[in-house]
Amino acid sequence: MVNMTQATPALSVVGVRIAFKGRDGLRMVASDVSFEMRPRARVSLIGESGAGKTVTALALCGLLDTHPGLISGQVILNGADLYSGLSRISREVANNGSVRIEKSSWKFQRMLNKQVRPVARKGIGLVFQEAKETLDPMRTVGDQLMDALRAGGSEKSRQEIEERARFLVRRLGFARGDEVLQAFPHELSGGMAQRIGIALALAAGPEVLIADEPTSALDAILQKQVADLLLDLHKEGNWALLMITHNLRLAEYLAETILVMYRGRVVEVLPAKLLGSRDEPLHPYTEQLRDASIELVGNHFGARSPNGAESHGLGHPTPYDPSTAVMKSPCPFLERCPRRNQLPAAKRDLCEKEVPSFRAASKSAGHWVRCWLFEEQ
Ligand SMILES: Nc1ncnc2c1ncn2[C@@H]1O[C@H](COP(=O)(O)OP(=O)(O)O)[C@@H](O)[C@H]1O
Ligand code: SF4
Ligand SMILES: [Mg+2]
């Protein structure tokens, strides 16, 4: 596992695998996902649509009922092993030592309900792209916020809870806080709903806030406002942020550390400031993402311009076809990799045969790459 911190982590994810059962058998959508987040860390998980970002986030919270698929691995939240005992209610299948849930899923359901979700609900706050859809349409924002504060348990009396709710909506930047508290979800604009979603997710005092594309449905100005709000709240709070996004600029803006996911595998972990680097080795997929981002938004990283780009001959990223998302080879990027031919012939075969392990990149601390190109480093 990539050890991103010396401190006791707020969240450790160890070898998590998730698969869904399809017509052709089990379809792996997250494979050996491992990372750690120290308390108050800011981490962005990036990758194209269908990479497995959301299923991973849902699994961390016990919200993914994968029956009759497959789930294995450890999720340790502030020292508590959420899926502890999973191996007792599962049986090993031959494929890569993965664990398949028994045919009768009631034990797994019971584990989710009694063991995983109660701990995750307190320890992990979740914000989704459409926060409005997660609000109860029949109840006011104030009632829902007060419920969430009550669940956190730090404010005891009704008066304390009401005061805290008023403070929170003011802190979210609403000038007319009382009106917002009395509003029903359908009365909120998209930007307002996202801010309320963040307040609800933080109300119970979680160790980790997972924000899954929270600004993707917003225009650029609102995106920036919500991102700045997250940063401000993070400075004041005591929680770690896991930002899930396909937007590299946003990922870099919000995080110190970037996890790059491709077809269910984390292929690179790097300090955010290196995302635009020319000098550091980057995974061929990260390079494609970065170059595509530069072509779309200009030379934001100051690395090189799209015209006259001095790349590794990467060209344009191949369009992603989710129907081919079943991992057939150890390196998930094999079919699209433009740099495999840079490997000596003997090593080139490895891309098809063995999963590359994480290697520390030589120049910067906290930079890990999973690719045979960096094996020697
Ligand atoms: N309930 C489900 N049943 C079967 N396949 C699913 C289910 N949920 C997600 N998937 C598949 O898992 C893969 C990863 O999805 P997701 O995590 O939503 O991607 P991302 O969030 O990175 O865009 C996709 O190929 C998606 O089709
Ligand atoms: S392991 Fe091989 S195929 Fe995969 S990204 Fe690296 S060079 Fe390309
Ligand atoms: Mg998603």
C-alpha cells in the first residue's frame, strides 16, 4: 500500500476490490484500491467517467450493495475496521484471491446495516453532484440540518442546535439565513443546494468528507465559490477531504495529493503541484489526462502549449468505451498505452503478464507510480 503519511490515518483503504455480476461473469470495477489519508488531508481522486471513483466512494460508506458481485479488502476509518469479519461471511474464489459474497446475501446486508453504515454515517460525510436529490423534498432545510446536527451529538439542547444551524447557514455565505432554513429543497438553486449538501455532510462532525463531483453541475463561477467554500471550511475544521472529480484543474486547486484512477486501479499517487510537471515521471495515463486538459483550457500548468507540444508522442487520448471496461490484462492501460514501446523488449511482456507494483518516483517525496516504465526507480 502507498503510505502517504506517517501520522495515524483518518482513513485507510487496503486492497479494496469491487465487481458486479454481468452476463460474461464478474466485471471488476475497482481492483486493489489502496490509499491512506492523514487527518485533515486534502486528496483528489481523478479519472475519467466509469473509472470506478463513485463505486469506491460508496463502498467506503457501506452504501454499495454489490450482491451478487464481489467485494473484498479493508476500510479502516479512524482505527475502526468497517468490514471486519467480511472473510467469515464470504468465501474465497480462485481469481486473484478475491472474496465473493455468499449466495445468500443476508449476512452481508446485516453487516452493512449493523456494522458498516452506523460507523461510516458518523465518520464520513458525503456530498454528491445533485445534492438536492439527496434532500427530503417534504421537509425544510432547517429541519434536515437540525436532524444532522442532532446525529452528530455535540449540541445537546434544541436551542443549541438551532443556534448552530443559524451559524452554519451564515457561514455558508447566505445573507438571509433564516429564509434558507425555512425553505424547502425545491426552492433552492443548484449552487444553494450544493452548499446545503456540504453543511449537512459536515454537521455530524465526520473525520472525512467525500465530495463526489459536487460542482460538476454548476457553472464556472459557482464551481469556484463552492470550491473556495470547501477550502475555507476545511481550514476551520478537523476533517480530511476526498474530492472526486474528472476536472484536473479543480483537483489540483483543492488537494495536496492526487490519486489517479484508471479502470478501477489507482495507477499514480502524486503531490498536486506535480500534475503539470514536465520533469517528473508521470504515468502514461496521467500524461494523457494532463495533455487533454491543457488542450481544452490552455496552458494552465505552464508545462507546454498544445501547439508544438513536446510530448512523448502521446497524441490524443483514445475515447473510452465503458463496455470494454472488464480488465483483461494486468495493466489496465495496456490497450491505450503509447509508451509501452519505450520499454526494453523483455519488459514489454510484463505489461501483459504482471501487475506492476507501486514504485516511489525518484525526485519528489509522496510520488508513486504503478507502471513498468518506472520499475527501476
Ligand atoms: N450497480 C451497478 N451495477 C453494475 N455496474 C455498475 C453499478 N454501478 C456502477 N457500475 C459500473 O461500475 C463502473 C464504475 O462506475 P463509477 O464508479 O460510477 O464510475 P465513475 O464514478 O468513475 O465515473 C462503471 O463501468 C459502471 O457502469
Ligand atoms: S505498465 Fe506498460 S502498458 Fe501499462 S502504462 Fe506502463 S508501459 Fe504502459
Ligand atoms: Mg462518478
